[in-house]
Amino acid sequence: MVAGHSASGAWDIFCRVVDNFGDAGVCWRLARILRHEHDVPVRLWIDDLQTLQALYPALDPGLPRQSCEGITVCRWPQAGLPDADAAVVIEAFGCGLPEEWIAGMAQAAKPPLWIILEYLSAEDWVDSHHGLSSPHPQLSLQRYFFFPGFTTATGGLPRESGLLSRRDGFGTAARQAFWSELGFAPPQAPAVSLFAYADAPLAGLLSAMAADTRPLVLAVPEGALLSAVRGWLGSEAVAGRGPWRRGTLEVRALPFLPQARYDELLWACNFNFVRGEDSFVRAQWAGRPLVWQPYRQEDDAHQRKMAAFLARYCADLAAPAATALQAFWRDWNAAADPAGSWPALRDVADDLARHALRWSAKLADSGELAAQLVEFSRRKVK
């Protein structure tokens, strides 16, 4: 049972892995920033340690409870309930909390602050709903809805201190070292990273890239998408990591990279395809042109999220670049053949690159998620 809390007490983050790496990635990143930059004791409760291990290889998925970088990682629910007081409980993405935990909160003389961390959205309604409270339907508990977002009226986006400086310091030598460590020579053509869901219209994109008169290097992390790329390439790509060539396209197979190395991949590329939430946010901080595939939702809610983001992202973008970007994103997310919209997107690559850096600087002025959560808790926890 939770007995009480104080402003210096532990934070418990609960995470169910639904969107594979996205849910785990956001929660692990948030836990690290809270622990390392705000000196907050953090326990991360997660129901899929295998997925978290892919992002943080030092994790042992066989242990129900362990310390990783000063964060207590617990397998949920097998590891039981926390044995110390908590100041804040974060229910990530509406995952639900254990009934015993909720009952303990209700019985406490001073319950922990209960925050529901919502999914990221650029929709206008998010600003007015951020920070609102809602009573539990049966118990005398308040829940507060906390929305990441793209304006100062929201909770902002997770960003480690010094991230943009490290990005800007990732120069030619660092890029060469990155590719060399993965077993490849530095690309002699623009490089693109490809991270997408299995239903993406992959064959059309690859065919368009291979037929383009302008050479391109495509980096694909291991996983289901890489298997589909191998199938498109044919028998010569069954084994190994390449590079393989088809037309003007060079394909490189990469190992799945942990979080820190994934940032370097984004920085080392000229264009990045991303999916879900965590890689989407990191691609924006990378300051490179990007294509996003949101997690598919019922009633096409993902399409509304995409349209809302495009409206914000393209507001200060020159019309030709905005038109090309919007057309390609819509083809990519409608499972349409993107072959027709790919050449126009490449034509505006320079405009998109300049805009991506301006956008990341603008986001940096809108607040940082972990810092906003800490400040919110200080106002609520007396």
C-alpha cells in the first residue's frame, strides 16, 4: 500500500508496450531524464522487458527487478508493487494501473499525484485539455491529464540537456566514425534512414528511389521491414548487410541500434523515415527532413494527427516544399504508391533541410517534458 508522499519521494512510471518500441522508448527516455537531470528517484514498471532491452542492451530481461543507470526497472506485474512511498505515479498512455495500487493510493492519508501521460498530438484541442483533472469514478482520487505537444500551452517534448549541442557537434569525422563502426564506408550520396511499419508502401518507394537519376544510400535497421527490403532486392540480399545496389539506390542493412546510437543514425543521414512517437520526436530534434508514419488507430484518428502536425510544421514552409512534403506524407500513410510524389520531395530537399533546423529551434523554446512534469508536480504536491 502507498502510505504517503513528499516532494522528494519516488516517481513510479507504468508502461504497457502496445506500439512496440515507441511506448517503451518514451518511458525509458523520460525515466532517464528525470533521474539524471532532476535527481528524481524513478521506478519504471513495464510489461515487456525484451523490448526495453533492445533500446538498452545492458538490461537483463530475466530479472524481475534491477537497477539500470540508477533507475529501478520492474517487470509488471510479476515484480509486485513498490515497497516505498511514492510522490508521483505516471500512467503512461492510459495503460491503466494495478487495482491494488489504486486501492493503496485511495487509502493513503496523502495520495501520490496521479498523472496520465497522454500520446503526442498536434491537434488544437490538446492545448485546452493539458493539465485538466478528472475524479476517479469510484474512489476519492484525482487524475491529471498531461499532454506532450508542440506549444507552450502543452507539456512540451522530451529532450536531454545538451542534445542539440551534441547534434551540432556531430561533424564529418563523427559521421565517418559512425559508418565505419557499422562496417560501411561514409556514404558518397545523400543518406536516408528507413524506420516504418510493415504496412508502409515499401515496394513503390524502393522502386522510385532506384529509378531516380540522383544516387541515394538507404539505411534499414534489422526487423520485419528489412526482411521486406531483402525480398524486394532478391536473392543477392538474403544474407549479410550489404551494401546492395539496384539502379541508383544503395541499400545498407544495419543492426538494431539502442537509443543513443539511433540519434547518431538520424544525425548521420540527410533524410529520415520514422514511425510512432519516440523516433518521430527524435527525428525532429535531429533537424533533418523527415517522413512520419503514425501508429494506425481506429476511425482514422492517426490521419487527423498527421494532418494537424502537417498544418503546424508547414505553416512557415515555402509553398512548393510544403506541397511536396504533404503529398508524399499522405501517399505514405494511405498505403498509396509514393513513386509519383517522391521526385518532387527530393527536389525540395534543401528547403526542407533548412526548415527542419528552424523547427527544432522553435520546439526547444516550447518547453521540455520532464522539466514540465517536475514543475507540475511541485505545484500540486504540497
